Amino acid sequence: MKFKSKLGDVFLMIGTFLAIAISIALWIFIMTNDQRFDRINQSSRSSYTRQQTKSRNDKSLYDLYLPTSSYGFRNGQLYQLYDSKKNLPFEFSKELKKLTVKRIVTLPASENRYKKMLNNENYIQLAYPDEITFNLFTSVTEKKDNREFTRVFITDSNKTLYLGNDKTDRIYRLSIKGANFNRLRQYAQNAHSKTPVHFVRLEAGYTPFYSNKNKWKVYSYLINHQSDSYFVSRLLGTSGVSSRTNKKGRTTYSLNYYTHLQVPRSGNQNDHTYLYTHYEKETIPSTTSRLLDSIFYVHRVGLMEQDLRFFDANKNSVSYINYIEGSPVFLNDGDSQIYTTFSNESIMMNFNSTNFQIPIPFDGRTVTLESTDQLLHRLVNHGLEQSQISRIVVGFRVENDNSHDSLVNLIPTYYVKAYGGWKSADSWLKQDMSIYTNAQAKGGNN
């Protein structure tokens, strides 16, 4: 009996030790995994101030402001490169944090020179979806520098880097130290996906056009939506709501006269859009400050940030969108995930509460899309002026799956930005274009 008792004590001790060891291992895994468990830190992020965000010490500055497209040449042909496991933009971001700029030389703006850069087979290109500034990353330049760029040219040297602005044809030559892009070059050489493209200049710069019709994969995701109370708590606080009003099915919560949150219409299963408004009299911030301030509001919302990327910016707005398998996910036909607008009177943030949580294994479904040249031809024939088209991208349309309430399919679709707004190509082809052309004519007469 004593032997059995001692044996039981030994097994109990071993079991306890294993349980403690597993708990410690899981805790370390959770706290060190900065992607899948990113939401654990969301509650602490709500306490950030805008000034802390502007310190640029936050990891998500480099995650949110990643290049979203990569390009390289093979035997004279330009390809869009993508590899989910060997991510070129992430590899560039890692080296960007180490990089120190010794000197910046601004080359005279020249369309011919810029086109030669775009067609230089020795360069790897990383493109941002819209302009960002030198001063966004202090590791690029310590001086107050609001010069803008959209494209990075990786040369065959770790001592020289080129930045380009698609809109102005301006090129900046940077003498650098501290960065090593050898691994990025290796990733580009062995990228899993290589899609042939050619660049066409549109209103916002050089857009990759797919030379042939291509098959694009359909992906599926399980999603969830946080409750209204979650966002009320994050954006207004747990004890500060002073009033609640209801108008046309929309409820608005108020912290005070200056801060409000309008939640989705009750009973509408497809409406997950919120509007946060904070009134304050300030001048519209500079480009760099808008980019940094918008990060502060992204944190405050508390959505999963793993796949969120900077997507679009105007003179008074900044938007972010989810990138899944290298392509942006559009909501409600042309909406981004978070859209922040700055004015002299207020800061407004429209956001959608959809969280893309768990990817479903690919089941083989594909969609064939026409070449971008064919699409442009159809749009122009329909009455959409090419001079008014800013960008064309292949993104995902979100479609509910009838087999499960929380399952959605991501359907590859062409999206077009024209006249300042995003819509799917199908929506533009159904649109009465006289509305836009008449408005443009009236504006010209004024």
C-alpha cells in the first residue's frame, strides 16, 4: 500500500509539473506571437495618446504602412510577385527599421527617367497604394521632411536605394547604411506566384495591368462582429455616456456635446458600419501628421490589425483596408475597413466591424477575370473617362456563404477608383455616367 501511495504521489508530481510547463509554454507562445494573438494588446492600446503614436515606436506603424505590391523582371518580362510564406514587403520593413540615411539627392523630375526606372530589369520594386512621406519613418530621415513617395526601387547594392513618386515622376537617390536586402532579393527570385503585368499611367500614377485573363482563387473565411457595447466602451468609455438617441433605426451614443458614436441600424444583418465623430477646432494636420494620427484611431477601434494596411489618402482623409493573400478586401461594394476624415471642425471615422478570423482551406474554386486592358476598353466605351480613373485593382468582394452564418467567400473582382470614389467595375458599368459628366461640366462652368 505504501508503494502504491508513493507511486501515486510521483505521478501526481509529474502531472503537476507537466501542467505547469504547458501553461508556461502557452503563455510564452501567446505573448510572443505578434500576429494571431494581436488582439490581446488591444485593450492597452486604447490608452495611447496621439503624441505616443507619433513617437513611431509602435510596431504597427511598420505593419500598417507596408508596401502592398512587389514587382520584378524575368527574361525581360515584368511580373507581380507574391509569396505568402516569404513575404517581400515584411522583409523590406524589417530592413527599413535598421536603415540609416547618409544622404538624399533629389533628381530633376523627368517622365523618361522615371519610365527607365520602372523598366530597369536590375531593380526590385515595392509599391505603396498611395503616397506616404519621408518623415513617416524617422529611421529614413530624422529631419522634418514631408516629401512624398509611392515606390521603392531595390538596387543590386545595399548602399543605394531609390524612392519614386508616381504622380510627379520625382526620384530620390538615398545613400544608406545598416540595411541588407540580400534575403529580399532571394525571396523575389524564388517568389511562389509570378503574374505577368505591364504598367499603365492613370491619374494616380502607374497601375499594373494584367496582360492576359487570369484565374484567381476564391478564399473563404470565418468572420465575427463585436457588439455595439464593445465599441461604445472603447470609443466613449464605460461610464461617460451621457445620452442615447434613436433616429431612423440608428442609435447614437454621446459622451458629451463633442464626441458621438453612431451604431448600425437595428435589424439589418448586412449593416456593420459605425460612425465616430469628435468635434475639435484645429487646423487640418500635415500629411505626415494625418498618417500618424490615423494610427491612433485604428488602435482605438480595437479591430484585428493583423491584415490591415494603409490603402488610400486624400488631402483630408486616410483609409485602411484588409489585405488577404496579397489583395484588398472591399466591403459594401467599395468601402474600406476604416476611413478617417480630418477637418477644421472635427475628426470623423467610418469603420466596419467585420473581423476576418479563421481562413478555410482552399477548395479549388477560381474566378476568371479578363485582362485589365479589356476592362479599361469596356469602361471607356461605357462613358467613364480614362482621365478620371485613378486606380484599378483586383480585390475581393465579400459574399455570404449560405452554409454558415459566419462564413464568407472572398470573390476576386476588379475595383476602380474614379471621380474620387471606389466601386466595383460592374457597378461602374451599370452606372449612369451622365451624373458625373454633367456635374463635371457644371464645375468647369463655375
